[in-house]
Amino acid sequence: MKNRSIALITGANRGIGLEVARQLSEKYFIVFLSTRSRQAGEAAAKSLQKNGADVRFIELDVAISARS
């Protein structure tokens, strides 16, 4: 089997992020879709999976700082 590219898209539960996830999945990317909200992210992933997309949800908040 041919190697597949992987994409991680933040803020992918709506708008531009969701559209990018949709387009990359149509090009046979494995898409990791991330959001701050688990519920919104899981719903977005399920909506793309209905069309056969290899989309996986991961909860991620890139705004959290490692500083104390």
C-alpha cells in the first residue's frame, strides 16, 4: 500500500479548518482534526467520516501556556 500523508488541523470543527479537513481527506490524507471542545470535534469528525474520510478527532488547546 502506498504511504499516505498525515495532516493535523487545529480549530477544525467549523469554517476554514473544517473545509481544509474535508479537502485533504478527499485527497486521501489521514486527517487529525483538533478542537478545544470535545463535543464539537467529535461531531465534525463524524460528519466527515460519513463520506468515507479517514478523519480522527484529537482534543487540543494550543492556547494553553506551559509557563506557570
